[in-house]
Amino acid sequence: MAHLRFTTARELFEAFPTARDDIGAEPTDEGPWAFLKTLLASPTPEDAIAFCAYLLPRREAVWWACQCVRVLAPPRDEAEQAALDTAETWVREPEESRRRVALQLGMTSERQSPATWLLLAAGWSGGSMVEGEHPVPAPSHLTAKAARAAILIALARKGVGERATQLRACIEGGVQLAGGDVLQLR
């Protein structure tokens, strides 16, 4: 199993106080996989998407969100395809110039598109949020918030009957990426 940044759910909430805005459950001293399982079984299983977005390092969170969006809501047009490709390119080659391109495109794209939020997740992954001589560092929680938004918007495009299965598949993908055992979620 890969090394996780947090050994308990409480540690994640302490590192990212904004997670409380996105996750309705109270933090516990459970390990991340047990907490994810609890969230999936809760009345708001979407909270598991947010927890996973915060749990993964930024680059992995963007990759995970890109893969989820590809399955849940394939690009509808060339603009969405280009946005998805730009975010994935940053993941493969996380250079500052690619991050800035993703941020610029994300700031000017349609907010209802999950691909826009993928761009913002990449764009807010580090560096400055503005160009110029007075940098404004991107807050560490913005990548998780944008990755969460991308997946939830994409999930909303699915039929009601498909959402639970698709949500679980996204979480299992995040767990695999983090190096966890998917079977622990069953």
C-alpha cells in the first residue's frame, strides 16, 4: 500500500479546515479507508468524493478527477475535449507554464462544464493565481474543491439509477490511485 498523507480522517480535517464545508460527517479517528466506507454508506455518499479529493495529493487528485469525468460525462464538444486534454497534459507534465494555461482557460470557460473545473483544479495546484510582480499563492484546498466540483457536475449528468454505481466506481478509482485496497470498500 502506498504511503498516505493522513492516517486518520481527523488529520485530514485538521490539515484542510475547508473540508468541513464539503463533508457533512464529523471527523473521526478512523483510518481513511474506513472513513470513506462510512461516507459511502451515509445518506450523502457524495461526501466520499470530497474526502477522496482532499486525501489525494494535488496532482493525483486532478488525474483522478479527469478519469472520473471521462467516464461520467465524456466531452460534449471540442472546447470540453480541449479542456480535459489540457488538464491531463498538466498532470503528465506538471510544468508551471502548463499550470498557467490551465488556470487561464479555466477562468474564462463555462462554469457548468466539469472540464472547466478540471482546468481550475490543475490551475490552482500551486504557483500564483495571478500574473504579475505580486504573486498570490493558490490556497492548498482549491485543487480538492475544484476536483470535487468537476466530479459532482459530471455525476449530475447521469440518470438517478446510475449515480450510486458510478459514484462508487469513482471512489474505487481514487482508492486504487492512493494505493489502497478496493476490496476494503465492499
